[in-house]
Amino acid sequence: MERKQFGTTDLSVSPFGFGSSLLSGGYGKRDDVRSLETIHEAVKRGINFFDTADAYGNGHSEELLAEALKKYDENFVIGTKFGNQRSDDGSYNGVDGRPDKVAGYCEASLKRLGCDSVDIYYLHRVDPEVPIEETVGAMARLVEAGKVRFLGLCEASADTLRRAHAVHPISALQTEYSLWTRDVEVTTLPACRELGIAFVAYAPLGRGFLSGAIRKNQRFNDNDRRPNFPRFSSENLAKNLELLEPLEVMAADKNVSPAEIALAWLLVQGDEVTPVFGTMKIDHLASNIAALEVSLSADDIATLDVAFAPGVAVGNRYPDKRMHLVAG
């Protein structure tokens, strides 16, 4: 698998990154054996960019990723995050961007990852109670101390991104981006291009929606958090499923999966965009990587752009009470 430059850094990454949030539950029960097998398969297939966070399973994901990658001599590119708080039962517990807490969060992540420094350290959510300049100032001190190579933000607006970048160069922005979540195209993605910031697109398959595997009256597992998201409520999901027909028709015409089409669309949005997908299934991993071989014509792209016009999805992408945290 070919590598590409990650923004303006000296990092060289695979076209896709592997996200590890699902390895700690969220859409189903944990299965460490299967998760480790999937990570090993991702490495075998050429993926060298791995994404995690201290909030995923309260550190479980970082530890599992370290366990999986320790057998290899390759220098992987690893990014982790802090600031998104979770209770012991995994429930959301607010954000924390207090500057005096940043170093401690970093040290805990490094210990779980089993390394002395991490390539990309992200603020998982912008703390509305703390000026971004103060949080990034504390993050910058981690770079000076050699604990972190490059800084990143998640779900930050273009204005917040510029303010942060003025304190210390921001090398990556990680934000949800897919065919049915395109609001970043207005100001955020252009700001990244202007500033030379890599854009990491998480949930590139819309939390499984764009794979075509979710159907009307879908029954989710008890520990699957998607029913808490407005787009997956029974009423909204029924309307959103109507969006899939053009995607499924195109996939059938090309003899590929809808997921491959959705990921191929992201790949043509610019070399600065790196989709990060998560899965615990090797067959899904293989299908996702196969998107690299899918060719979309100008007509194909135009068809998808019309079918999935910005704002067409019904319902917010996060619970209403948390939407203020994804506006940066």
C-alpha cells in the first residue's frame, strides 16, 4: 500500500487509518481476540496509521493497540486523544481541556501505549469553559518536552482552528466526514487546506449506515450506542434509508459494496483527507481497503453529490445535548 505525506509533517501514512474506538465496545461487546486479529490483518494489508483515545474503554483501546503492535519492528504512526471524559460504565461525563491536566493525561496515555512519545496528540473535544489558547499552550509544552511530535484538534470550527494554530502549529484536525455528514466542506476543510493541516475523517461510513447493512426497524444490541443518535431513531432512520438507493445502485453496477463507493468518494476529496475506519471484522476490513481500487468518474461523483447533498440527512449526528461540542 502506498504512503502519502500527512499534511505538512514529515509523517508518511497509509491512505486509510485504522480507528480503534469499536475495539472497546460501542456497537457491540468487546472481543479482544478478534480485535487483535483484525489489527494484525490491517498491518499485513499495509495500514500504518492507527488512531485511538484515552476515552475509548477508559484506556482499554490504547492498551489493546499497544499489545497488537509490539510484535512489529515497523515504525507506526499513532495518534491518541484526551479531554473526552467517560465514567466507569463508559457513559459520557463531559470534557476537560484544563491546561494543568494536560500533562497528566498525556503521561497516562503514553504508559498505556508503552512508548515515550506519541506522533499526534489531539484534544478530543474543545472545552467550552477553557480558552483554546490555554489548552493548546499546555499541549505545546508536551512537544517541547519530547512527549508529543505533532498536535491535533477534534471537532473544532475553522475559527477555533485558526486561534489554536496561532499559538502552536496544528498538524491535524479530526472531524466526522462522510457522504451524509458534509458540513465541514463550508469553512473547516478549506481552512485546513489553507493552513496545511491534515484532515482525518472519522466515521467515514456514517457509523455503518453507508455500508447498507442497517435496515428499517433495525434491532441493535443492548450495548450499541447508535440508537442514542438522532439519525438512528426509528422515525429518522426510515427517512434516511431512502438516501441509499443511488449508492446501492452504483455499487451494484460496479460490482462492489456500498462501503467501497462511500470510501472511494472520500478519497477523491483531496490528498489532505485521510479516512479512519474502525471494524472488528476482517472481511469488512478487506472490503474497506478495496475502495482504493474503485474508480469514480466525474458523473459518478456528481450523482453522489446530488444524492447526498449537504444537510440532506434527517436528525443530528450526535444527541442534541452534545451538539454544542461538535461545533468547536
